[in-house]
Amino acid sequence: MNKILITLLCSGLCLSAAADIKRGQEVFKINCANCHGDKGQGLVGSNLTDKEVLHGSSKAEIEKVIKKGVLAKAMPAWDGILTAPQISDTADYIKSIMGKNLENGFMKVQSTVDSFPRGSLEKPYLIRTYMPVNGLSDDLFPNHGKGKEAPKYNHKSGKENPKKMIKPIAGLPATITVNFGSKLSYTFDTLECRLLYTWKGDFLNMTKYWGEGTGGSRKSFGYIPEIMGDVQFKTSGPHPFKGPVKFKGYKKEAGIPVLLYSVAELELSLKIKPGEEGEAIAEYRSNADKALSLNLPPNALAQSGKTENGKLSLSAEEAKHFTISYKGAN
């Protein structure tokens, strides 16, 4: 092969790899830096640049951790939130910083995170985080696994101590929680694919998780934020739809999150926004090609179809686009 051609091919491959790393760095900054530091040096999450490798150093192993998470250590699963190319690029970036052995920033990096995040009607704030169970019945969470005790991790040494075991966190991992200012906040469970609860007033106090001022002042293992407003709606009863569920991520329409998931063969999108009195107005769209029946919790009112004994019946046409209003605490 011509030497010039070989040189051009090698240059092209190098440029492609560099582009993958650059894209991965941007994904990392947006989604991972709050826990792992802006350069991967570690904050509340582990140092990704030191010599201690906890879950493997190959790209495939790194991708697995990103996709599946490590729930015992509050590392959420990103599969369904990040796309496959984003996960691949992020893994490339993490591999590029491994071995740099940067000084852990847990005690020294000044936090720029506001521990009292807030959105608005014009620009809703979305966070993927642990949330309180909020008194909901265990029956509502058939897809949640049961955590086990795990060795305590030391962020300074980067090592686990098998002599000190920590108990699972008593919260809901990997929820999507959204705030529209004082009018409405809601929590959606991505494992159960259902709206769990809503509240009005102030949003979340993240101080136990994020700390305040300089990083390191956070409460040990205080991963669950405090709801600051007044709870309005809490779900109950069977899942609205029958069948196995799968969360597929979210998109935004005019800044408002639209949650995407499937129930058996039914593809659904759910856009929730505040009503005039602070109720949650849930707009569902589906690929239904036949009549649909679903369960409604108390204090839920459908704007179409026929409701009887907690069941909403929709015609094939109505099932393609329908709206439910959720108001009032159970």
C-alpha cells in the first residue's frame, strides 16, 4: 500500500478517535462531573484517574458500568438515558484519563453546584437522582431489586474495606424528577414507568448529597434529597397499563421533558406540565391501534373516554392521544 495512503488512513483514524474522546468529554461534563469531578479526579464519586481500578479498565467493562450502574455505591444506570454512541464516547473519554493520577478533588474543589436547584415554567429543571419512597407501598415497585450490603469505599485511598459493610440506601434510585418552579414538581420512576408523586412549593434540598460551599461537607451516604414543598398527589393501586415496562429515555418539546417508554407492545410518550391550580396535567400519546383500558388511581381524572370503578376505557382513536389530570394527596 502507498505510504502516503497509509499515513492518511492513520491520520483519519487518530482524528476519529480524538473526536470520540471529545464528544465523550462533553457527555461526561454534563452527566458525570457532579459526582466524579470535572476531570474525573473524584468528588462524591470515585477518582477515575488513579491507579485503583474498581470495575475493570477495558472499554467493554467501562461501558457495562455506565449502562448498568453500581447501585450499591449510588452509581445510577444510564442505559436508556444516554444513547449507545454517547456511552461509547464516554467510555473512550474515561479510558483517555485513566492513569493520569489526578489529585482527588473531594476536599479541595470548590463546589459550583446549587444545593437548592430550581426550575421555572419557561425552563423546567430535570434531575436524575435518588428520591424518597415518600410512604408509597412496596407493592408499587415489583421491578426494583433488593440491595445487599457492600464493602465501604474510601474516597481518599480509592479502596474498599471488606471489614466495614454498608447497608443499601433506602430510596428510589434513578428516578426522573422535574420542577416547574413553585407550581409543580413531580417524580417519575424509570424502573416502574409510572408517575409516583407530585408536590407544590419549593423543590429539593440536595445539601446532604451535594454538600454546601466546598465539596466534602455533604452528609455521609446522604444520597436522598429532602422534598421541600407540600405533596399533592401520590399514586396507588395497580400500574396504569398491563404488561412488562421498559424506559427508553426522554426528549424535550419547547423545554418540557417528554418521557418515552413501552408497556408490552404499546409505545408511550408522557408529557407532564402544571395546570391552572398546580395539578399535574399528563398528556399521553401512544401507537395504539385498538381500544385501550387502563387503571386510574384515586384523584386522577381523564379528559376523554369513559371512567368506571377506577378503570378508564378509551376507543382506538382516543387511545392515541389522551390526557389525565392528577390532583390531591391520597
